[in-house]
Amino acid sequence: MKISRKSVRRVIQSNSVEVPLLNRSEKAEPFRQQILELLSGNKGNLVRVHEELQAAGGDLSYPALTAFCRRHGIGQVPKRVSGQYHFEPGEELQHDTSPHTVELNGKKRLVQTASAVLCYSRMLFFQCYPAFQRFDCKDFLVGALRYFGGTTVRVMTDNTHVVVLRGTGRLMVPAPEMAAFAERFGFSFVAHELGDANRSARVERPFHFIENNFLAGRTFSTWEDLNRQARQWCDRVNSTYKKHLRAVPRELFALEQTCLKPLPAWIPEVYRIHERIVDIEGYVALHSNRYSVPYTWTGRRVEIRETRGKIEIQLDARNMVVHDRVAEAQQQRITLAPHRPPRGEGVRRGSPPPERLTILQLIPELEAYLTALQKHGRQSFVLALRQLLRMVRDYPRHGVITAIEEAARYGLYNMDRLERMILRRLARDFFLLHTPKETDDDE
């Protein structure tokens, strides 16, 4: 123990088990007031306080300064006593996210790790995403609930804007979209109070384990490979004995699973809806990536249905294109061969634009106006044709024909003015702008 004989002899001769008090002055005591002043002026940084004391001629070591501050509670935040939370089977699931760095396709990048833990059995499930929005949150929770085979009474989350509409802690109000999602599965969202991270410790603790066990030394080729390995790792970890539990999570889950609420018979796929106009090259842009559509859709408005693995681009009830979804914004161009015109069959120089042929198929009476538009129009003829084709498809035939006849009579070839003329006719013919006043008899 490296204790001298004299010290041992003095302890034996004292014939007492109590440690005697040291009655000696502390080196930092004369500088007490100066330390308090410097501490407030240097934002609680003891390194700067020590430097200022030495500059003022104080002969005091840094360990002596820190020990003095600890003994007297100077600049120290008192430690709070931590408690324990007890959860019954099927009572609560905790969900949170944390950023981690992974090697994906040979590059280091930051990902958002979403984790869910059943509070009673400590069953763990997590997935990784490029970003974490409400679409990703709903997709993750659907995957977690399917993995557990049921849902708990409540789901504890952090005070994140992904779930929260307003308020914090007990006053938290979830966004209507998330509240409807929770109602479908039969649980409710709750949030812990600000600064009370221990309330969600069940899900906070595994993040360190994920970073230093699963992500350590592993590389991934794609997002699908990353999440597939994450699921396999969860299966293995959930079947491993835990010292702090003195049990295996999957064995505890056998009891908790009987207390979980059953999932709905039909779970709809999580999706987002977007509207786009097909550009001049035959693509639609989504999250900086461009997906091809048939070249005949150029200039048309389409609806995009985005799911976890697919991009569905729909023109109408009979025309739809499906692409594999690119998980992150990479400015990629995804092209399917059938969407491009066959070699040698594209629009040839000198041939009429396909929009002109389509307009004449719909309304043959517009041939004279199209000829005059090509000769006298000031904007690009192709762009004018696309705008006119949209109006022909969207507005009633009679209103379009009468407006174009009047425009031809006055020599108007501006498509914006022509559309305003069509809308004025539609307002008069199809909408009642002024309701007649009720008479006394009607009352």
C-alpha cells in the first residue's frame, strides 16, 4: 500500500477508527474573493481564472484551485439524485433519433439513426435515413410496430418538430398528421419535459451501443444494405443475455407481446404526394433527382406518389410510370429506355410539332389560328403550342373556341391574354357571380 511504518504506528497508537480532521489553512483561501470575481468574468472557465491569478502574482497550482472550488461548491452544479422508472408490459415504447457517421459506398457521411425500444423487455429496433422528416418518421414507426408485432399504449418521443405541433412536455400537442397516424394504430404520442432526458433513457442508452458496436468497423454499399444489416444486428442483440437486465430481451418480449395492442388488419403504405410538370427533356424533378417519363408527356402536369422504395408518376387513370426511389438527393438522372423515342423516329427538322397535331385532333377548327400564331406570335411557337394545348385539355371546348375566334378577329396571339379571355367566359357561363337577393315572400 506504500504507507510508511511511522504512519501505521501513529494510527495504531491513536486507538480510534475515526479519521482526524486536518487543521490547516488552504492555499486558495486568501484568493477566495478574487476567484469569485474572475469566475463570473470568465464565464465559469477555471483555466482562465488560474491564468489571471498567476498574472496577478498568485502562487497557486491549477489542481489546488479546482480542489478548492469543488470543496466549497464554487462554480459547481449540484448533482441531482436520479431515480428509476418502472414500466408494465405493453405500456410504453420510446422513440428518438441521433446523428451518426457511417461509411456508405466508400464515403464517410452523416446519417440519422432512428431507434425504438420497448420499455419493459428492452427489445431494440433501429434504421438509418439520409434525413428524418414526418414521412420518414411514419415509415420508421410502421416498420418498428411490424417488427414488434403490436403497439403499446403510448409512444414517448423527444420534443421534436417532426411530431410536435406546439407545446412541450405534458403540454405537447402533436401535429394533426401525426395524431391521425397514432389514432390508426391505437396509441398516443407523449413528450418528456425539457431537460429531463432521463425520462427517455431506455432509447438514449442504445445509441452509444449502436455507434460503438454496430457502426464500428463496418462499411455499407447501399442504404438497403445498411438497413438490412441493422435489422440482422437487432435480431442478434435482442437474443443476447443482458447483465443489467439479468435476462434476454427476447424472452421478456414473449411476455410483453401478449400485452401489446394488435396491429390493424390493413396497414396502408406510407406515401407523399407531389405535383410536377414534365420538363422539355421528358423528366420530372424530385429532391434534385430527375425521373424519366414517356416523351409524349412533355409539358403535361403529373402527380407523383413517393413511397419508401418506389416513385409512381401518374398522368391519368390509365397512364402511370414506376421508378425505384433514390433515397437521397444526388442530382441523378434515372432514365428508362421505353421513355425515349426510337432512334430515327424523333421529331425531324421541318416537321410540325407534335403539340400542333394533338391540338388539331382535339379541335380541327383551330388550324387557321395556329398558322397565324406561327407567323405572327412573338413568343416561342413550341412554348405557345404547349400552353394552348394545356388550355384545350383543361377548359370546356365551347369557351376555348369562342375566345380563340375573338382573339383571331383582333389579332391577339399572346397566350396569357388568351387564357384570361377564356376564364372570363367561363366565369359568365359556368359560375353565378351575383346571387339574387331574397325577397320578403321567400323569407
